[in-house]
Amino acid sequence: MGAGGVTVAMEHGVALAPLLPDLARLRVSVFRAWPYLYDGSEAYEAQYLRTYVKAPGAGVAVARDGGAAIGASTCLPMPEASEAVRAPFLAAGLDPADFFYFGESVLLDLYRGRGIGVRFFQLREARANALGRARFATFCAVERPENHPLRPPGATGLDAFWTHRGYRKRPDLVCRMSWKDLGETEETEKPLVFWMKSLRGDPLP
Ligand SMILES: CC(C)(COP(=O)(O)OP(=O)(O)OC[C@H]1O[C@@H](n2cnc3c(N)ncnc32)[C@H](O)[C@@H]1OP(=O)(O)O)[C@@H](O)C(=O)NCCC(=O)NCCS
């Protein structure tokens, strides 16, 4: 895809290894913003991102402007995802093998609103379909309390963007992840609510 010199391509396996420092930097800088408020370290991130190099079904859609990575979006078959991600599905009697899990999308501010986020969804769904096993795509998003002191006035979030991509919110499926918020000294646990979409027309479970 070309959008003003920007290319977006799905990469996987060892091809990702040299990109990890760039991807770590992107995650740390983009997730500092609401609603993630993530006080991350690039060292931890580089380690975390190795999952995507090692997991056989994983892929990362990488957006580049010239040589530089300016955005990225991750995915992997749910059986290869962390226990925290799989837990609510197992508890609900759902088979993780039926699901393809989308990790995160991060894109520098300057590049938003040009269709790159849409492309991230297309490429990740294409990877799920190419691997052939999963019937549904799913991802989760953090829920912050309405009265959170750092909620920006009028913050709308991405619910409409995700709904337009065909995803439906599933408040019955919630996982918990911990990270240190900006301004806090300790990690705290946050609820993340899942969204899902059928990849081949099967009714949602
Ligand atoms: C999520 C994120 C990657 C979305 O990126 P984006 O590139 O701005 O999104 P897009 O430009 O593809 O889509 C935004 C809107 O612009 C439209 N759009 C604008 N130009 C477009 C084009 N050339 N082609 C297709 N769609 C276009 C899209 O259709 C969409 O509108 P719609 O939902 O009404 O259909 C970006 O907002 C981000 O990095 N946010 C911070 C991190 C985050 O919250 N990540 C998600 C959770 S992990």
C-alpha cells in the first residue's frame, strides 16, 4: 500500500528481529497517551516483542515512511498468545483455536487518518485467513473508569472505528493485564474488554 510514501506490509519470523527496537520505541511513545497511560521501558518492550518473532503464526504489519517504522500492528493465533489473553475464553468454554488474536496497533500521530489503521486490520485478517484455522478475529481494549482524573474532555475512543471494521464488543469477555501508569510507582491491574468479528460468516459464539 502507498499513502504519501508510506508502505504497510505484513512481516513474520526472523525478519522481525531487526525491527524490535523500532517497534519497542513506537509502543512506548504511543501508549503513553490516554487511555493506556503506559509508563513503559524499551528494554521490557524488546523482550515482550520477541514473542512475535518466536510464535510460528504471529505477524506484525509494519508501516514505514522511507526506512523508518512509523507504525505497527501485531497478531497471532490465540493458542500462541499469553495465558492472560486465553483465560476468559477458556472460562467461557470457548476454544482458543477458533480465535486469531490481534495484539496492538500503534501509529505516530502525524500519520493518523490516512487509512493505515484500516490497512492494519485488513492485513491481520488476511494473515488469519491465510493460516486457515481461526474462525473469528478478536482483540481487547482497556476500560478506564468514567471519572478517571486523566480522561481527556470529550475523549471518544475507537469504538466507532472498530464497529466500522465489523467488530462487536463483548463485555462478557474480559482479561486483566498489569502495567505501571504514568505518575504511579507500582503496576496496577486493568480490565480489557474483548471485541470480535467472524472471519468466514460463522455466527459469533
Ligand atoms: C488505532 C490507530 C492505529 C488507527 O489509525 P488510523 O490510521 O488513524 O486509522 P485510519 O486512518 O485507518 O481510520 C480512521 C478513519 O479514517 C478513515 N480513512 C481516512 N483516510 C482513509 C483512507 N485513505 N483509506 C481508508 N480509510 C481512511 C477510515 O475509514 C476511518 O474512518 P471510519 O472508522 O469511519 O471508517 C491509531 O489511532 C493509533 O495508533 N491510536 C493509538 C493507539 C491505540 O489506541 N491503539 C489501539 C489499541 S491497541
